[in-house]
Amino acid sequence: MNILISGSSGFIGKHLTKRFESEGHSVVGLTSRNCDLTKQDSLEKLKHPPYDMIFHLAAWTRAGDFCLHHGGEQWIVNQQMNTNMLAWWNAFQPQAKLVALGTSASYTTEENLVEGSYLLGIPNEKFFPYAMSKRMLYVGLHSLNK
């Protein structure tokens, strides 16, 4: 299979890349060094082959209090990356299965961490911009998939 992984230098991306390569798949890894997903035409410039699967793992976040101090900027950057990835997939790679990750921060503290609760309630204030960008990624992916 031909596989694209955005966020391939992150924790999950590194392990996923290694796993798919060990199984003999052709993997293209995107990082912030080789593709700026905040730029609208960054993916088009790379002249990709048809992919069977795309894993969109890229996100702009850090551990600790990062979300508290960079909420607005984090919202904009993540929405740009997500929108650009979804638009490119929809226009140029519709045959590919697109897999994107959410985050436990997207859940409200009143609900269990189960898929059916993903869009219910208001996420924790500390992670609100990041959580909502992940929720909107899900909404975009679901809407375009229809």
C-alpha cells in the first residue's frame, strides 16, 4: 500500500511509520520540516502518488501549560493544518482512506471517554481551543466523507 503520514516525527507517527515500513508498505512521512501544512498549497507542491491510506496525525501542541498560554494561536494553526489536509484529500486523494486522531482533551469531564460522547458537552477550559480544533477536524472529515 501507498501510505502518507502527517506528523510522522511525533510519538505515534514514528511508531506507525516504522510498523508500516516493516510490513513492506511504501510510506511518505510529513513533518514540519518537509511540509508546512499551514500553507494552503503545501501538499499540492509535493506531487504525491495516489495513496491508499492517509494518517493525519500532525498537530501543533505541547505538554504542560502550553494550551493555557497559546490557545488562540493554537486554534488558528491547527485549524489551518486540518482544513488544508481535508481540502487536499477531498480534491486530490479521494480514493484514500483518511484516518485522523482526536484527543481525550476533546471530552467533557461529565461524559465517559467513549466514542459516542466525543461531541457532547464542553471540553476542559485548559484545553478548549485544542479540543475544539480536534472536534472540528472530526466534523470536517465526517462531512466530506458523506
